Amino acid sequence: MTQQEKQIKITEACGWIDIYLGSRKGNRTPVGNTLWGTKDAPSINYGREYVIVPDYFHDLNAMHEAIATLTDSQGVIFCCELNLMGIFGEWDILKATPSQLAEAFGKTLSLW
């Protein structure tokens, strides 16, 4: 699974819907490299607002928001996944990269 495919799985797990690949201007295109999505449910009363989805593999703030959605039992599994990656203790977790956190998050939720 490519990093982009993993990115989409995490994005969906965090509540984003109708995710698509597009240009920086938001045009849907198969050759774009920017992921767009919305959290707005479909409605006949108003249009949906699409924005660039967070880059979980490169944005530490986005990963902290994603981790905050985990339940307590998922948090234990998350820490175990980090331990399997060689990240032990609180200090190591504080130094973990967004990519490491994203990998552990995906494995915690069995996204890949």
C-alpha cells in the first residue's frame, strides 16, 4: 500500500468523506497530487465545502488530532504499535515523527 493510499485510509478514519485527488485549485484530476475532502454531509439545502485534507504523514498537529480520537483501549494498542517500532517511553513518543505516528495509528485501527 502506498503512502497516499494510507493517507486516504487515515483521512476516512478521521471522519472525512468524498475524498478525491485534485490540483492545488481543487479541480478533480487523476494527475493531481493534493487530496481534497469534506466533513459536510450531503444536503439538498446547501453545497458542501471541500478543503485540502490534513497531511497526516507530515503534520504533527494533524496526527495529534487523529490520536485524540482513539479510545482508551485503542490508545494501549497504539502505544504497543509504537513499541514494536522501537519507540519506548514518554520521551521517545514525544520525539516520534508524524510518519511514525501515522503508521502506528493505521495499524491500531487495522487500516492496513
